[in-house]
Amino acid sequence: MNKDNILEAMQQIFRDVFDDEGLVIDNETSAEDIEDWDSLAQINLVISMEKEFKVKFSLLELANLHNVGDMADLIGQKLQQ
Amino acid sequence: MLAKSLEYPFDIPLLQKKKRAIKKELLASGKNFVSKKIAILGGSSTSEIKDMLELFLLKSGIEPIFYESEFNKYYEDVIFDGEELKKFKPDLIYLHTSYVNIMESPSLTDSAEDVEVKLMRLKEKFTSIWNKIQKDFNCIIVQNNFELPVYRSLGNLDFSHTAGLVNFVNKINIIFSQNAQQRAGFYINDINYLAARIGLEKWHDLGVWYSYKYALSYDAIPFLAHNLSNIIAAVYGLAKKCLVLDLDNTLWGGIIGDDGVQNIKIGNETALGEAHAGLQKYALDLKNRGVILAVCSKNEAENALEGFLHPDSVLTKDDFTSFKANWDPKHLNIKQIAKEINIGIDSLVFLDDNPAEREIVSSQLPEVSVPDIGNNIENFASYLDRAGYFEPISLLVDDLQRAKFYEGNNKREELESKFSDYGEFLSSLQMVAEIEHFSPVYLDRITQLTNKTNQFNLTTKRYALPEMVALSEDSNAITLYGRLTDKFGDNGLITVVAGTIREKELHIDLWLMSCRVLKRDMEFAIFDQIVSASLKKGLEKIVGYFYKTSKNGMVSKHYESLGFELINEDKDGSSTWEFKIDPCYKNKNKYIKVA
């Protein structure tokens, strides 16, 4: 799975979690860009991605994420392992 | 149908991902919701719990309005009179606490007495919260018990040593259960069982504790919310009432029409037979505590009935209130069952091994709960049990006998139609009443009846159990309950009267009666006792109050019928009445023998 595929799958999760089918994300998207992206939505995003990609994030990994691109990279690394 | 994800065993990834869309779908379902104000007071994070609870409640027909305490402010909000909570006026308070809220856990240096002191302090903390809630809000309380902790640093000794947290949790849980037995309007959300059921490894997740202060894993939250929603639905009378069962390959193995009664699988001869008997046993347990059973089977009626004559059948045909064995489509039969028993179609649960039958029923009658029980008989009862459809909130003797009460009523109605004179009918009932002052053994039932009676209720005042206890011990009060038995059976405790003495007057604060015994002259029998108790205390006058509500119109003329004089009538229809006690008062009751 390349980064574009990952981003595409992530976008669908964002759309589900925020219940907004028109939502578009890119590498630079962060919590500041989406009004509803609070800490509660954050957990829902993380949990849904863990399930979608069948990976598990550690506390340390989550602490270093700043935007969607970071998340996609992290998922990419984990899928290669 | 996203909302299907809320049926046990739940589609958890879908619930988590699409909770907003599911909520929209439920709200758009056109259901008639009852609105309830629910305060969630948490000892850890509660946002996701609130979101999940909302979905499960909407599914049960309750539209919640929520109040959430600040993080870990469950104690402060109640004890220090949180303004917001006061303004919110909750119908129900849920205390979401867990083992992380045990502030003083036992330590290795503690003596057994030290641990006991810690235990008592924890108990005091919670009882002070519960007392204050009941005093300030007089609302329903749902309280978590404690789940087993993540670690047991003492290993297996953690269970048996007084310094073990496992030992401590088990002890505090016993204290909580004792409290639940004594306190009215108080229910335990048994997270200890729930955590054990889904497994502690799945229940605990320190990642979400350190990051977001959730005291349970994200995947455990739907289980918690579901369990809680079952209690809340039951409190508001929305639990399911009737279990509709298929026969062939459900209540017994095999097809009775083809195989014959001697060849169906039921009983201990085979593993399969034992599994079917297990399901029958579970259904019988439900029936014995007040769940109505019905049969819906594609069969010749004669063959279907024969199955229950099998010597190893646990159930008999008399266990079923409705029995439909024919070749009509099942959804039509199920509609008929609801009509026959006279309950809403949404209080039925349908159990069938055949997915095609389940499909047609759930598509034709979406209000009926149709658990997807798979096709392995050994799991059917577990699905039913874990879905929690029939959650009971208490088991009073009267609840256990409810089916009999209704049976008795049918017979009384039959009898009534045979008499031309109503007095003659009342005499023929051979009624015997027990009318006494409140006594401890009946206080639970007295409180329950007081808080749920709406129609024959003069003042509709509600009392929590502690207030009832105080009232029963007040020497300045006259309190009476009445039980009524007749030739068809025991009606149980069905009427309550309480009044306070001021000067030479008795002021009747409470007078109510179950509609089960309307028009039996029980109100006369108890009034005679009120008068005689008043005379003994040297009272001269009885003052009665009628507070009008939307439901108690039937008693607006109650005091008039007893010979009271109207003193005052408000614009809203409420009224005050007086009765001067004649020392030579003649009893009004003619048909009931007072034991």
C-alpha cells in the first residue's frame, strides 16, 4: 500500500468520524483545520485507523504526530514491518 | 441499517467510526421517544460513554438530555451543591466510578483493622453521595460497582490477603450490593461481571488511561453503555416483556412433524438434547421471574403440542401465554401474539434458529427484537442473556406472582358477569384484608407502590425508602397498609395511607391504592381503620387533600364518597376536605373481613 492509497483510506475514515462526505484531507491537515477535531474525535480517529489498517500505535508514536502526513507515514512504516 | 450495529454482539468498529451517522438514523426513525434528563458523574473520562449510551438509549426509545460532570468531580458536584447540576434537575444520576477511584487502597503495612477503616471510609464516601442525591434530587441512581484491577502485585494472594486490592474490591462490592438491597430507586451497574465476561485483558487499556483518562478500553465502552442502557430502559418500563420461541431445532432438536415425538432431541440422552434442554431451562427461569413466553412455529398444532409431552421436556404447554403453531407467515403470527397478550409489538423478542425466518420477521416488524443467534444451539441462551432484553430492576414477591394476579383477575371478571347485584358479587369473593401499621418487612413494597401508583392516588407524593422508614417510626403519624385476599388468590399489598397529627386533627398526606383492586370497597375498609386509629389517639377531625394531576381524575370525588365536607377548591381542581369524627362512627365496609 503506497502513501496515496493510505491517504485515500484515511480520508474515508475522516469522513465517517466527522460524518461529512465532502471532507478532503491532505498531508498538511491537522486538528486546527477541522473544527470538530477535538480530543474525543482524536481517539475515534486513532481507534478507527488501528482497526482499518490492522496496526497498533504506541503512546510514544502518538505523541509525535502533528498532522495527517505524519500519521500516513507511520501507518506506511508499520505496514512494511 | 446502521443501527443494526447496536444489536448484541455489536459491530464495534462501525459504532466507533459512524456514531454520528447512527445517531442521525435513530433520530430519523420516527420512533416516539420519551425524553429523560441523565446526569453522568464520572470518576474518569465519560465523553465516549455518553455518546455510546445515547445510541443505545435512542434504540430503546429514550431520548436523553445529558449533564456531564467535570473530570473526576462526581463527589464535589453532589456534596458541594454544584449549581449546574441543581439547575439541570436530573431524572437519573449515573455514577461512573471504577477501581481507579479507590483513593485509599490497602497497603502491606496495614493491619486488618486499618484495611477495615479504609473500607468503611470508602463506604461512607459513597453513602454520603447517595444520601445527598436522594435528599436533593430524589432521583434514580445508577452506580457502578468495582471491577477487578489491572494488576495484582500480590499474585494469587491478592485475593485472600487483607492487603490485596482484589480482596478489597470484593469486599466493597458486597457492601454495595447490601446497599442496593436496602435503598429504593438505586441500581448497581455490575461492571464487575461485565469486565469478567468480556475479559479483563480486553476491559483494561492503560494506553487510553494515560492518554485520555478512560478507566476502561475503548472497545469495552459499548458493552458498558449497553449494560447501563438496559437498566435505564427497565427503570422507565421499556424492557422487553415477552419471548417468542420457535420449536423445531430451537426448543428441541429435529423436526417433530417428520421425526415424531419419540425422536426429537431433548433431555440428557445426547449432547444436542442437553443443549436444547438448557435453552428450555433458561426460558423457564425467565418465565418464573415474570417474562411472558409464547410459541411461534410452522407446524401442525397437534404435533407442536405433543413435543411438550416428551418426558424430558422442561417446559410444558401451560408455560406459554400464547401458542401459535400453524403455516401462516411468522410475522403475522407474531402480530397476533402481541394482540392476544395485549402488549406493544416492541416488547417482543423473537428467537428462531432459521436465519430466513429471522430475516422476514425483522424486515416486516422492525419493532420486534430479533437477535442474530447464529445456528449453534449451545449459544442461543448466551445470546439472549447477554443482550439483556428482559432486564428486571427488582424482584418483589408481587412481581413474581404477577402472572397469577392476572389469571385471578380473569376469573373474577367471569364471576362478576354472573351476578345481578354488585354487593352479591362482592360477598361471593369472600374477601379478607390485613390492615396494619407500616412494618419493616413491607417498607420496600410500600415505597414501590407509592412511587409507581398514578391513578388511585390522592396526593401523588413520592417517598424514597429512607423517608418511608422515618415515617413509619414517627409517633406523630398514623400509617396503614392493606393486603387483600379473596377466594381466587392473594392480591398482595395494594393500598397505603399515611397522615400526620396536628393538634386534634389527622392530615392525610398519602392515600393510594393499586388499580388491581378497584371497586372492591377496600377504601372503605381502610377508612374504618383510619377512624379507629384516630379515635384511639383522641383526634376529632380528619383532613383530606386531593392534588389534581393528569392521571388521578378517578379519585377527585373520593373524599365526598366517604362523607367528607368540601372546605376549599383551587382553580386547578385540587381540593381540601374535612371529616368530623363521630365517637359512635359506624363502619362503612360491609364486604371485607378485616383480620
